[in-house]
Amino acid sequence: MASSPAHPSPRPDLPTFRHVLQHQGVHAALGYLNQGTTHRYTGVFRFDGQHSRNLVLFDRYDARVRHGQAVPLVEAFCSLVGSQRESLQILNAFTDPLAQQVDTLVVSYCGVVIYDTQGQLYGTLCHYDFDLCQQIPLNLQLLEVAAPLLYETLQRAAM
């Protein structure tokens, strides 16, 4: 039985995302993006050698969660996003041939590339779940626009 709710909230939009990011921060912005999916988690991951390091994580079932664990790239669908340098959606890792390249417990995944200010590969913005999620049309374009905005905000916070 999947842990994700049957129906996500209304589809997130860019103006509201920007407002939430500016006024409530990265974690709240990830929560806002998570409303448009049935995936449990939404996170920003940074490529770090042979690992995908979580910078910020939103867990729809536990608002206290702010960070996840680093994951070896061989166990992360983020590695496919990074190697292909394009958005990726895996509805069911058990049946998707591309998913067989990664040894992971994640079953449903949707991720986009994050580049740094020099255009170099930085990491990913993704939704994921360890259970099979209901198939809904995801707004990949919003994630692709949100990714650099999240990167900029995280970089400003690090200064």
C-alpha cells in the first residue's frame, strides 16, 4: 500500500513558489512544490564526489524533517539526472528499464538538474518516494524554473 495521498493539492505555480521561497524559506518552498505531487519527499541534493548530499528535505508526513542522509550515487536516481543532464521521471522502478541501472530502495522519482552560476553541474531538485505513487501529470517546467531559484537562495544563505 502506497504511503502517498491519493490526490495532491492544487497545482503549484511559479508566482506563489517565488513568494513562499522569499518569505518563508527553502524548506517551505519545497513543501509548496510537494503539494503538486503524490511523492512523500521533495529535496535539493548536491553532487559531492561519489555521493548525492541532501541540503534540504521536505517530508510530507513529518514537518520536523529538514535534512536527509547522503546517498552513494550508485544508489541514487539523481546520478541518472546528472549523467544525462536532463529531467527524469520514474513512475515505477520495478518496471522502468532505466531504473535498473541504480541499486536503490526508491520506487517513484522525478528530478531536474541544478546548475551553479558558472553553468556547472551542481545537483538535483527532486520528488521521490519509497512506495509506488499515483501517476499524475507533474509540472516539470516548474521544477526546472524552481531549481536555479533554490540554488541562488541556498548560496545566499551560505554566505
